[in-house]
Amino acid sequence: MLDKNKVKLGIAPIAWTNDDMPDLGRENTFEQCVSEMALAGFTGSEVGGKYPADPAVLKAALDIRGIQICNQWFSSFLISRPYEETEAEFEKATDFLREMGAKVIGVSEQSYSIQGKIDQPVWEGKYVMDDEEWKLLADGLNRLGKIAKDKGMTLTFHHHMGTVVQTEEEIDRFMEMVDPELVYLLFDSGHLSFAGIDPEKVLRRYVSRVKHVHLKDIRKEMVERSRRERWSFLKGVREGVFTVPGDGDVDFEPIFEILNEAGYEGYVVVEAEQDPAKANPYAYALKARKYIAEKTGL
């Protein structure tokens, strides 16, 4: 069980409309998305591409549905572009989130990422950083983390398939190098499982440094097909590698137990990008909500 006074439940809009592949869910409006989130029983949302950019407009739309913005994806390019470029965009993103009342920003290093390349097999050609690039990444994130902290926010780093921090060894090195007072981990059960990493093991090791959680399930059969048939990350999404908690092969009970034992405070967010024409977003949101209620009491 998770403490309702400490843990809040959110969901990401990527199930309704995929910002990386806009044809997936093109027909789904912002209003439909957030209304169905609320109907399914979620009180938190991450920011999607169709969300109004004006904080006042967005806040008004969410307030009447009882939804709070809890996080937004941020792409950093700390090892391939001048630091100042990323910092300028980070300042804008954190100012927006702070105005929306969010406490967390989720950063992913997108330099040389293959996650968005539709013709690049996700299991081949992943970029590997050298020592100088590792230092650039850690130093840059520490500086961004200080900016976030000064605004009363927390920088969480999103390990991700196809990026420079994907493997267990890369996650360990990353966590060793960054300042634990400035940079935290965004734990994602689906990306760990997709990469062949035991999510329970990683969470147990770093739970004290986790400040945001993505609850993402996988279908092992589809993961194996993606490797065998050399799918890109995006093709894997289209074909159904990911699904909501309780619908796939990830064992979430130990994950919930570890979070509970550690007294985790913050959001747990259902994030499962699928083709909404195959997986109705509202139906799957309800499925996830029911499963999480049964397993955690939230």
C-alpha cells in the first residue's frame, strides 16, 4: 500500500496523442484528453504538445477538472551543444512549470539519441559517451539542478531507451557522478524492462534519490520481436511494446513495496505510449487506475 498523503497519481497525455509521431492520436483534442484523465480518476498530468502554452489558459482548463501539472519532458543537449543553449531553454521550462505549480522537471539527454529515428533499430548503434562527455553531462546537469533548486523545484533525470543513459552500467555511472543534492532520478519501470534491466534492482539501489516515477509496462513478446525484427524505438511504440501497469509483464508489486518502505513522496505517473487506434486511451487509463487501486490503495 502507498500513503495517499504522500503519493499522488498522475497520467501522461502520450496515450492520447504522441508528440513524436503526431499521426498517433491526431484526432484526440486536449479537452478530450484531460477530461478523460479526470473521469478515469487521475489528479496529475504531465505536459503534452497539444496543451495550451499560456499558463492561465492551461490552469483554468485543468482546475475545473481537478488536475495538476506534475512534470514536463525537457530535452538537454549538454554534450553536443554549448551549455548556454540548454540553460536558456531550461530557464523557460522551469519558469512555466513553477507557474503551473509543478515541483519536478524531467530531463533527458538527447544528444545523439536514436529514439526518434524511425529507420534506426533501437538495439543497434546507440551512442556511447567518452570520459569527457560524461563530465560535460554531469557538470551541466549539476548546474541545471542548482537552477531548479533555487526555484524550489527538483531536476529528475530520465534514463531512456536509445539515449546515452540507457544501460544499468550507464545509470550507475550517472548516479555516481552527479551531485545527489541537485540531480535526482526519474525511475521508469518500462524503459528499464525494455533494456533488459530488473527495475526492482535499480529502484532498491536508488530509491532514496528517486523524485518522480513513471509506471510503464511492457509486453515481453513484443520486446523480443523488436530485437529480432530490428525495430526502431518508434516502431516498437506503434506495434505495442508498451502498455499500462497490469496489462503487461512487469511485476509491479515489488516496486510498490519498495516505494512504500522508503516513504516515497511525489507522483507516480502512468506513462504508456501506444497507438490510440488500437488501445483506446480512456479504456486503458481505467484499466491502469483499477490495477493501481487494487495494488496500492491509491
